[in-house]
Amino acid sequence: MDNSFDLSSALGMKTPFSENEKDFFEIRKDILRESLWDIYDKTSNFETIASIKSVEYVNDSLSLTAESTGSSLLRCYKPVTLIVAEPDKFSNYSDISEIVEEKVKSIICLGKNVNDVFSAFGNGNARLLINAETITEAVKIASVISKAGEMVLFSPASDNVGKDAGKAFNKAVRKLKASPPAPLRGRGEQSAT
């Protein structure tokens, strides 16, 4: 099986290439596919990890600037609980404040230095501005405040996250999905303790 690609026929060229030129333009399909996968893998963002109680959890951990987070928010079609990281010295949220005001109902900020986030978005429509120390804590908070039909978006908007922040978010969401819901107690029922 010939696993090569002839550029001249693909471009509809009537003049064939010489043998040397053909060698130059032949691309093995498997190499091309592998290269495109590598590019996709390094740039993939906005990945839905799970839907839990009709709340969609989306990992956008490669959005390390306010602009990229703004672009991701434009893709959201549901009310958003946004998980961001504490700002770095290059963070400028003024460019995306209108998008945040339109799309975001709650903001959870990871880290300790969260005053810039709160002052940038505190006057918007976001009803809650909450601080979380870890991604796991942020996911737990998001699960409590998000309602069916909404979305939790982890989009740091800053490079003040660890290189494995996306993996930590995925792990926290999968753990949340695997954990059984707490039993509901009726009135008058007491716990066994």
C-alpha cells in the first residue's frame, strides 16, 4: 500500500514534478497524522471532563492570559462558574470585564493574592466571589454553588498555576463524579453519631 501523498495531484497541477521534487513533496500520511496529533495535544483547550448533576465541568487550563480566558468564555452557552488563578504581574482583566459580566455568575479564585480579581470583577454580575486554596477545594465549592444547566470552567487567566493544574482539575472532577451523593435526611431523622 502506497502511504505517500502526491502534492502535484492534490493541487490539481498538470505538470508533474521531477523525481527530486517528488521526493521533497511526498509526505507519509502516518507522519502527518502524528504531527497533527502532537499539535492538537499541545493546544487543546476547552475539554469537557464530566457532567455531574447536569453541570458541565470544562478544563481550559492552557488559557494562561486574560485574553485567552475571554475567548473561552465567548464559547460558553450556559451560566458559568469561573475558576481562575491569582493574577500575575502581566494580568489585565479590564479587556475581558464585559465578557465576564455577561457570562459569569460566580468566580472562584485560586491562591492568596486575589484582591486584583475581586476588584476587577466585583462590580459585575457575578453574585459570588470566593477564594480557594487548591483546585480540589475550588471544584468542591463549584459543585455546591452550580445548578443544573450551568457550567464550571477552569480557565486560569494567569500563569500562576502549576504545570499540572489541568491534571489536578481533571482528577478533582473525576473524584467528585465517583463520590456518592450524601443521603438526604427527612425531618426528625437524626444521624447515627
